[in-house]
Amino acid sequence: MTAPAHRAEPGDDSPSGADGDARTAELEDGRDETPLERADRNWGEILQELRAVQTGTTIITGFLLAVAFQPRFDDLEPYERGLYLVLVVLAGFATVLGLAPVIMHRQLFGLRQKARLVRSANQLLIALLVVVSLLAAGVTSLIFDVVVNRAAGFIALGVALVVLVVFWTIVPRIGHRPER
């Protein structure tokens, strides 16, 4: 009887399998890699995801910064200006969250802290995804509020939040059905 397969989490460097030797046993996904190899692979995956999210964050931030310099900006109602400023803060926060893993990497480079870096970067990436999700919903609401009316802005916000909840909770579970 063999031990149950160990599911690797980002930065997880615990050995898998009953023998516990330096070489980890084959994982559920069929990979046979050392903890350092897994940390390197996970770090590469995190960087790819950060690149994708940073592109979207940069576009949204650029849009928000350009809005303030449009002639119609002076016509925004107090609610719209307040929402706009909240979105600018979220965009700034998203930018910092996107930079944080790279800053950490520079600080920890060469100190044999890759597993710790991967765990922390994974948490920062999840926080970044939450902030960018809220940012996207808020920008959608602001656009509908300005272009159509306040009610449309609230409806757009509600729809965006429902879509986000679906993608954060239901969609990830679709692929996790147990095998028969």
C-alpha cells in the first residue's frame, strides 16, 4: 500500500512519498522534481501570471489617469469623482502589489529563500487578483454611470461582482470533480 499522493502547492518544498529522500516522488500531476526545481517552476509560473495581470492593470491605470485630463471630467458629479478616486487608489495599490514579488526577489536573491519567495509571491498575486477584480468592476460601474446613468452604473457593478464571484468560486471547482 502506498502513501497518498502529495499535492504540491506554490512554494511547497515538503517531500512526497514514503521514502522521504532528497528526490521527491512523482506528484499527482506526473512531475518528478526536487523541491528547488518545483520552486523554480512555480516562480516562473507566478512571473508569467504577474506579466498578464500587470498588462491589464497598466491599461486600466492609463485609462484612469487619462480620464482626469478630459474636458468632461469637470462635469462629474461628486459620487462619480469619489468612485474615480477610489479606483485610482485601487490602481495604484494593484501596481504596488504587482511589483512586490519582484522587489522581494531582488531582496532575497542568492539567499536560498526561493520556497519562501514563492509562497509570499503567491499570496501577493492572489491579493493582486482580488484588487484588479474589484478595480475592473468599479471601472465598469463608473463608465456606465457616466455614459448612461447612476442606476445603470449600479446594475453594471452588480453584474460585474456576480461574474467575479462566479469566476472566483464556481469556475475553479468545475475542473475539480473527483475521478471515478
